[in-house]
Amino acid sequence: MKLITEMVESDVEFVTEAKEDGGKNYFIEGIFMQGNVKNRNGRMYPMETLEKEVNRYNKEYVEQNRAYGELGHPQGPTINLERVSHMIKELNRNGDNIMGKAKIMTETPYGKIVKNLMDEGAKLGVSSRGMGTLKKDKKGVNLVQSDFQLATAADIVADPSAPNAFVEGVMEGVDWIQDINGNWVSQYIEETQKEIRKVSKTELEEAKVNAFLKFLKQL
């Protein structure tokens, strides 16, 4: 399976709410994920697939107060508790959008950074992170398949308008599988990396998909 990250195209809101002791609670809310629309990465999440996974994530993570997110672009699907900056409190479907709300954990090291950025008026965004396989349809759109699993519905990222080139570059040639304990582990495939390096820019997306499908056939 591949690590799949998606930045939200639309802006999210960072808001504060007063506490009884005079302090503030910090939240991020807005569109966390979108279905039935081709995104700038050429991928589409069928709403049926997305809603099914969100329902599972809500039950197993949000409702159990363990739906965490990190600051920045993590390089793998595992949540690193040392980098946790917020906890996702709500995920609800509204049409083809998944609306979310997350509380900034202002006492964690990375939560403090987010709080300070918010206080300074920084522009921030969210990026979902999950594992899944892709299948290209007749129109060339990479459809996220029904095996999609969320690692987190929202990491906080510095620039929501920036392309996802950094994550894709880091993960190039890396495939992820689950071990017998259910943990995600990476397998580096040197042959795949060499093949991708040979192609031109116009052939890059097709080469990545073909390499991935080749790998799946060997499983």
C-alpha cells in the first residue's frame, strides 16, 4: 500500500474560544477532506469509500479521544506522539465534504508552536494522511480504492497552497505493508526508484502508477 496525503484546497479557519479561567482554547475547523472530485494530485476519493473510512475513524479514534494529528509533513503513516499538535474532535459529512474540528493541544511542544503561529496570524492549512491503493479509470483519474485507511484526518501544514512534491519526493520508491502486529513498515525498492528516475516529467505520473501496479502483482 502507498502513503497518500492530500492538502485541502479551501482555507480552514483557526479560531479561539474563551475559557472560564480567562485563557483560550484554540481550534481548527473547516473542510478536512473531499470526495467525488479530482484533486490537483490527479486522485479522487469516491464518497462511498471516504464516508466508510470516516465512520470507522470516528468510532475507533475520534470517539475514543485518540484521533491525533501532527505539525508538518510526516514521512510515514504512523502517528509520532512526540510530534502531536492537536486532537480531532469532530468529523461529519456535508455533501461531498468531510467537515472537521480539531483542538490544539497547547501544552505539547508542537501544539505550542501552532498556538504561537495562530497568535501571529500565520496562514495554516490541513493535510489528511492515509494508506491505500490506487486504480486509474478510463479518464486517467487515480481512484482511491476501498482499502483506504486514515492515519489522521488532519495534519497541520504551513502552506495549504504548496504542492505535495516534498512528501512525494521523500516517499519515492518506498512501499508500506503491515507486519503481523498491525504496524506499518517500509520496504525500499531500489529497482522502482531507478525506473522512475529514467522517465521524463511528462511520463512521471504514469511511471509511478505502473511501478506501483507492478509491485502489487508481486504480492
